[in-house]
Amino acid sequence: MKVLVIEDDPLHRSYLSEAVRAALPECLHVIEAENGLVGERLARENKFAHVVMDLQMNARNGIEAARTIWKERPDTRILFWSNYADEAYVRGVSRIVPPGAAYGYVLKSASDDRLKLALRSIFIESQCVIDREVRGLQQRSLGNSNGLTDSEYEILVDIALGLTDRAIATRRNLSLRSVQNRLQRLYEKLEVYYPAGAAEEDNRFNLRARAVSIALLRKLLNYSALERAEAELSEWLASH
Amino acid sequence: MKVLVIEDDPLHRSYLSEAVRAALPECLHVIEAENGLVGERLARENKFAHVVMDLQMNARNGIEAARTIWKERPDTRILFWSNYADEAYVRGVSRIVPPGAAYGYVLKSASDDRLKLALRSIFIESQCVIDREVRGLQQRSLGNSNGLTDSEYEILVDIALGLTDRAIATRRNLSLRSVQNRLQRLYEKLEVYYPAGAAEEDNRFNLRARAVSIALLRKLLNYSALERAEAELSEWLASH
DNA sequence: ATATAATTTGCGGGTTCCCGCAAGACATGG
DNA sequence: CCATGTCTTGCGGGAACCCGCAAATTATAT
């Protein structure tokens, strides 16, 4: 068995390699990559079936790397090892995992044992291992209670990118009014209207901008999500 | 000499303590804190004059911690050891450093030697040591060339928080038109208008929202800056 | 002190946003 | 089949945004 470790922090990288070697004595080779780009290349050249990677990396973000790896070999088993359980990350991962693939999401704050157990479960038993905290987010985002639906999340990203209603309408093939309709529901979900005990008559807030602000503060959005969305947008803009 | 180390990642924390001990043999005690809150408390109780800390921490962000530490003892020497040189961080630090205080800003990607040299320069020689990359940002943000002035940055933060023009006007003691004036200049600086070779007639972008988006992508703003601004805002809202 | 530049403010208007109302489209289930 | 619920679309209008123009104020420099 060979395992590819993709992580840009040197300390974390060596810790992770050590953990892999300890948890998987049957693992003969542990190869390290210091960012997503190198990771993608190594995965392609050496046909790794087992990968463990960070999500937040400078050169190329973990979600991007995972997407291309999975696109080329959908049966690759990937364990995400991240500092954060931002909903933006969790959504990003859920969006790209191929049907039936085995993957895992473990927080860096987890204990040594949890990490090693996860490594064995995923790479040996082909089982999905999702950190409890992360699991909670997934559930909540499915069950409507205070979680955004896909269409609401989509339009949230669109206004965060700075698109006008009209631009969103043409991009998503909707009428102008539908876009505004979805925005209304987004504003309700995000509780933009009366920010927890404020005055009633004066709207201090620009709803559109406030929605983005709240989403960022609640970590429904983060830098990496914006970055990906921006890339998709410029792609779409190019094809008019 | 006693040194206080504030860093929430265990691996980085022990690495940092080790570096301090190696660079400063005259240092008798190295005390560790695992987040900003604990760090503040220890600094207050033990009257540390030498602190090295991370900026991005969960419980309480490094900038907040540094502000309260400096407020209580302005002669404290603080070395910031951060993963990122986001302009948002650099601005945040510049804003709180007391006049004449010795401080440093070193990136985690710097070599062992650079870190140790910085530790000695600041703690022994009382000299400021700013990473070259960070220094570059500071210069650029002072020299107007493509950098935002303080008032432009201020209004950027205000629209990122989701305030209306009117709300900004009352908060900053300006007329409505002045607010919009500043916004115009902000939009010019951020190049919101014609995004590098797009169509001429159709404005796909909502300028206000796009400005925030661009600022986030360029790291003029980040989560921690937003968080601080939000705290200040709710304080101001309370006092009407 | 006077010229020059940069900010601030008011006015007016075109555009976009925000949304109530109401009618159609679509699915799900009895 | 109809009932019910969710989603979409059009219309219309009030509010907010964006900004050109021009006068007044303030800063900066020579």
C-alpha cells in the first residue's frame, strides 16, 4: 500500500506522515507533497489510491486538488484533515465526492487515536469516517431547520461575488423576479431583517451586503469558497 | 528573562517554545498559552515583558489579545508569528501598536534562523523586525499607488458589514453625498467598474457587493477583520 | 499669502434593489 | 380527480444606490 500526504505546513506534514506509518504498518511508501498542485501531479503519475490531505493550502486548495484527483480516478480514497469545520468547506467537499466513494473528514483537533482509527477505517475497510462535528453540519444543512437549501446557497454565492439581479437571472436561467424571490427567502433564513432586538423603523442595513456579511461571520462562506466561485464565474463570463 | 508563547496549534506551540529556548539561552522560563484569552490572563498575572504569538486563533484572535496586553503594559515587546501576510492583518497590527513600542512580524514560512534572529533582535535589542513581505504591504498601503487610504479602508469595512449609506453617514459624521463620494473613490481603486476586459454597456456587477468581493479576494479584508469590525459596530449600535 | 489640489456638501436624475400582490406551473398525495 | 404546497413569473411602486455637476470648505505647497 502507498499513501500520499498533501499538506503545506511542514510540521503538520511530518506529523501526518508519522501517524500514517504508525497506523498502517502494511503501508510501504508514504510520499509527501507540499501543496495541491504537486499533490495532483504525484497522484496522477503514481496512481495513488490512498490520499490524506489538508483543505486550506496556499498554492492550490484541497478541494480543487481532490476534485481533479477524483475526476481522474473516482475510486481514490481521500481523508481530509482540516483545522476547521466551516460549513463552506463541508459543502464544498460534499459537492465533489463521487457516488459511492469512500472518504473521511477529520479535524486537526482530534486525538492521535481518532486520526489513526480513521486512517484504518477508510484505507483498509473502505468506510466513510466523518467527524461528529462535521456530521452535525451536514445534517443541519439537509434538514431545513435554519440551514440553506442548495438554491439559496447558490444565490448567496452569486451576490457575494457581486453580481446584479439581472446577471444572476441570465446566469441561472431565471426571471428577474425569481431571483429576487430567492433573495427574499435567503434574507429570512439569515435573519437580516431585524438583527436581534434593534429599532423597528430604520433599516440600518443594506440587505444584500448584510446577508454576505452574516454568511461570512457564520462561516457559511469563506475565502476558499469565494475563490472557487470566482473561478467558475470568470469561466462562465468567458463563454458569455 | 521570561517569554510567553501564545499559539493554539500544539505542534506549532512546541516548535515555537523550542525555538525560543534555543535562540535565548538567557531565557529562564518559557510559558505557553493555548489561546488569546489564556494568554491575556497570563500576561497580566505574570507581567510578561516578552511575548510571541500567533495571529489566527480560535478562542481569541491575536490582534485582540495584543491590544489588551499593550493597553495594560505598552512597553511589552511582541513578536507576531503568522501564516499569512494578508493586508487585513498587517493593517490590524499597525493600528494597535503603541508609539515607540518594539514589535515584530515574522511569517511561519521563514527559516529557523530568521525566526531566532528576530527573537534576539526584538527581545534583546528592542528593535522592530518586520518580514520583508509584510514590509512591502505596509509601504504600498501608505504610498497611494493602488493602496487604500484610511478613510477608504474605513468605508470598505462599513459596506462589508452591510451598512446603508445613511447609516454610514451618521456613524462617521458625514453627509450622505460624502459617503457616496468616498464609495466612488473606493470603487475606482478597487477597479470595480470594468473588470479587465469585459463588455462595455452592461453592468453585470453590483458595485457595492463587488467591491467587498474583490477586497476579500485580494485579502484587504478577511474573517478576523470582519469579526473585529462587527464587534465595534454592535458596540456603536448599543450606544446609538 | 496666494495658488493649487483634495474633500465635503447639495441638487437632481437614472438605475437598481426590495417586495406586496396575484396568477400560473409543477409536484405530491389522498 | 382535486387539494395542497412549493416554486416561478409579471406588474407596479417606494426606497436605496450611483453619480455628474458645481459651489464651498479645507489642506498643502511654494
